[in-house]
Amino acid sequence: MAKRTLYLGAYDVSDDNRLRAALKVLRNYSTGGQKSVFECFLSSSEKRELIEEIGAVIDPSDDRFFLIRLDPAHKVAVLGIAVPPADPEYYYVG
């Protein structure tokens, strides 16, 4: 399996149709998250695919998308009953 890095993917989309499409794209790559911010373990090829797919959905003049790499040397802190993100062995895309 390719080495994966933890990223946070976030979007701000102004149109409802593009918003639903962006949500669908991010859910296909995420292991968790809430509202419009998602935890994504991505290989370099998956990162390229995600950026390409989201680029086909959003309007760069009205919408925003950020993909932020989290430092793997730092421990992820969670609050309450939250579960730390984990890279699963497989993903279901559907």
C-alpha cells in the first residue's frame, strides 16, 4: 500500500449544487470530519486525484478549497468522545 499522509480538506462553496458535489467528492476520500472539514489520509496520487475532482466541481471565482497537510510528527489531540483519525486498510467508494 502507498504511504499516506493525513490532510485536512475544507471547502466554502456558495452554490447548493456545487456544495453537494463537493461534499460527495470529499466524502469519497475522508475517514472522518464534520460539516465542511474532512480528515483525509492521501497518497500523492490520491491527493492529485482529489484536487482534480474538486477542481472540476468548484467555481474558483466564488468558492474556496483548502487541503492542508498535517505534520505526522505531532500527535493528534481529540476532545470528548472523539476518536483520533486512523488510516484504514481499505475505503468504500460508492
